[in-house]
Amino acid sequence: MIIRDIATLKQTIRGWKQAGETIGFVPTMGALHEGHLSLVTQARAQAQRVIVSIFVNPTQFNNPTDLATYPRTEAQDIALLGHVDAIFIPAAETMYPAGFSSTVRVSAMAGILEGAHRPGHFDGMATVVTKLFSLTEADSAFFGEKDWQQLQIVRRFVQDLNLPIDIMACPTLRESDGLALSSRNRRLSPEGRKSAPALHAILQQTATAIRQGHPIAEALDKGRAALVAAGFGPIDYLACCEAESLTPVTTVFTTKHDNVGLRLLVAAALESVRLIDNIVI
Ligand code: AMP
């Protein structure tokens, strides 16, 4: 069932709730690929009803060109989602009617890493996701580890605002050559597509160096140089952070980091296509 308006969404959900059914929710911006579908599969396994939203949220784009060129493949997305209970595809005016003026902001993480390079991005994301949680009344929502910082921010505001929803993390789906699936990959030329797996390979090399005890700042510098050599640029960041708080760690890996968990995160452009990835250290 395709739903575009809030009244129909609410009515549908009321029916499910009255029947005592659990609801799993997968928010997306469309241009769906196997990575999105893996979230849907996990939602299906854990909830009786599954809602997927497709909404290219304008407020989380700081760059108008990025918003304009973001791939939109609605008919194909709907076909791929054949088996879900509801697909919510609101118009921008449905989500942001005249007079809209509220924002959800996770101050501690909004301005670092992705947030430093995409001002306002996470405020837009957190606000729309809060609205979608409220609209879908979902018991659980499924997010990809591919967007690691997003996942931590969602976990944070759900805890801070006492939202009654469980956040489930799903592993990053990759091509056989290591490239993380992304809607943006389709904007790469065949040549760019060949270079793109270097992003993941360099993350792995850097993580290994850090784990082996190399000074972190040096390992990161080497990783950045390797990215440039592989044709990436600009490199927005290559950073080693505590996994949950995203506090940067710049000295040497020690066993105490095993307790907090460390994550290596990267954002770099290839042929003007901005790619992000992250792995555990
Ligand atoms: P997006 O449509 O890019 O906003 O992504 C919607 C959801 O799919 C987010 O929770 C992403 O983290 C997740 N996702 C995107 N790519 C992947 C992937 N390669 N593997 C797993 N999840 C993904």
C-alpha cells in the first residue's frame, strides 16, 4: 500500500495497533538498493508490520545541487518493496507545512565529522526522523551502520527525548570488491567505479596499522595520502573516534579502547561524488 498523506497513514496504523501488531520502520531517501532491502528484511524478521518511508528530506541537504541531483527512482523503489505493508511517500509540504519551525538538534554530535562539512544536515535528519517516528508509532526502526554518525545521533535523541522506539543497527552491505552500497555510487563513471573500492581498502589498511600500535595521527596521515594517490579529493575527513560518542582518538591504540570501541570514519569525493564509509577498529 502506498500512502502519501498523514490521515491515511494514521488510520492504517490505528488498525494495526488495535489488532495488537508490532510495527517496524525503515526510513529511506529512495533510490533503493540491496543495502536498504537488508534493513527491510531485518524489519520483517522482527515486526509484524513493516513501513518504509521514501522522502528526500530537503532540510538535511546543505547543498542545493546535491538535493537537485539526488537520484529519484520512485517507480523502481515501489517495485523493489513489493512485500512491505506500507510505503509512506510524503510530499515536502506534507512534512513541512507553512509555519513549520521546530528542530531536533543533538548538540554534541551535530557539528563534527559529517556535520562539520554539511552544516544543518543532522538537524534536518534528526527533525524528520523524529516526525517519522511520531507518525509511524513504530516499535522499532532500522538504520544502517553505513551512516555511523547518523546512527549514533538517532540513538542519542531517542534516549534524550525518551522516545518509545527501539533502534536497530544493521551491518553495511558491500559489493564483492568492498565498496559500500550507496545510492550515490550510480553517479560514478565506469572508471570511477573501478577506483571507488580503494576507500574501503584504505580504511582496512589504516585500521590494521592502528590496531598494530602505530601512532594514530600518523596512520591517518598515511591513509589520507593513500586516498589522494587513489584519485580521491577533497578528503573531508579520515578520523579515528570512540564508536559511540565519536570523540576523536589521536594517540595510540590501547586495550582500553577495546572497551569503548573505536571506529574509523571517512568522507571523500571521487569524481565530485561524495562517498562515506566506516569500519570498526
Ligand atoms: P538513505 O536512503 O541513504 O538515507 O539510507 C536509508 C537507510 O539505509 C539508512 O539507515 C542507511 O544507513 C541505510 N543504508 C544505506 N546504505 C546501506 C548499506 N550499504 N548497507 C546497509 N545499510 C545501508
